[in-house]
Amino acid sequence: MRLSDGAQISSTTSSDSNGGNISITAQDIELRGATNELTGLLAAVNEGASGNGGNLVIDARTLEVIDAAQVVVGTLGDGDGGTLVVNVEQIRLAGADEMGRSGLFASAILGTGEGGNIQVRGDRLIVEDGATISASNFPSSGDSSEAGQVQPEILPLMLEISNCPMLEQLLLQRQRGDGEMLVSSLIA
């Protein structure tokens, strides 16, 4: 499956009803940005909505998110963001431009809804050239919403990070014996 040049698959809610779930199963998935519009996958709560956002589940052999394409769960409203689940053997996140960074995002930007969570399961995770994995509540005003968690399960642990200052300074809360890491925050 390939999305490029502003193409999107999205599910949003603008009311008190919950957003729908998105489930994508494919051999290889490529999301390529490089336009003035967001290219990617989105499950979100719109501004003013109180319904919860849907979950976004990706099952594939490979996933490439490049040239400022994004995979996003999040909220701009009072409903909570959904969970992003990525079950992919090899994940590559690469690139950034004036539109933003390539990556996986769970964001609580406005309103009181909590940001979603990101679960990444795979054999290899490559993050390079300004790409990121982020669970945040920026630019929410103080104490208005909670950021989610990033939970990578890369077994055997094969994590490659290059030219990504935010990710090169990960603050790891704990590392379990099974190789699962819980990332509690990213330091800029």
C-alpha cells in the first residue's frame, strides 16, 4: 500500500460519538510526504468534540514513513485520543521538512482529552534524519490534558537512531528483561 502527495486515510469525530477504528493489513506500507498537505494515517478527535478517537492498527511486513508523512492518533477536543498499534517486522521513519517531521504521533493539542498511546512491536526500528516517535500534550495549556505513552517492543532489540537529536537523548524509565522499554519522555 502506498500513500503520497497529501493522500490520507482518516477517521475523526466532531461530536459526542466515538470515532471509528482504522485497521490496515498489508505486506508493505509506504507513506511519502513532500507536499503542502499532510500525507498519512489519522484517527482524531476534532476541536469541541467529546467523543473518543478511534484506534489505529497497522499490521505489515514493512512500514516506511518518510518525507514528513505522519501516522497520528490524537485529540483537539474533550474526548481522549485512541491507541496507535504498529505490528511490523521492520519500521523506518525518516525525514522532516517545513511541514513537520515524519513519525508516529499521539497528541493532546487542545481541550481536556488525554493523548493517545503508541505501541510499536517489531524486529527492527530505524529512526533517522529528523523523524520522531512522540506522545505529547503540546501546546496544551497547563494541566489541561495528559500525554500518552510510547511503548516500543523491538525483539531482538534492533534500534537504529541517526541524525535525530530528540530521540538520541531518550530518557528511559525502565528496561525489562524481555527487552520492552517504556519511554516516559523525550528531551529536546
